[in-house]
Amino acid sequence: MERKKRKQTTVTVDRALYDLCKQVINKYEYKLALMRIRNVSDLFEVSLLYFLEHELKINPTEFIEKE
């Protein structure tokens, strides 16, 4: 029973995250057609990078580790 409840919570959080990311992308009129978004994680990453770059004027590549 506890496991089922936990799974429902995860779905709710994922949906909330998805909706939030969609709002961020829509607000900035980002061209989703150019992106290859496969899942919620990709959607979050795209919206976060766009927000960093265009709203906060931070270069996202500064945070990417070089191999």
C-alpha cells in the first residue's frame, strides 16, 4: 500500500515539473520544433538552460565539466 502511494506522489511531482517547464519555455517562446525533447528530464534541462542564458545572462557552458 505504501509503495502505491509513493508512486502516485512521483507522478504528481513529474507532472508539476513538466507543467512548470512548459510554462517557462512558452513564456520565452522557445522553438520546441528545434529541440529533441524525449522526456521530462530533457524538458527541464532545456528550460533551465534557456532561463540561465536569456533571463539571468549566464553562459550555461561555464557549468559544464570538460572531459
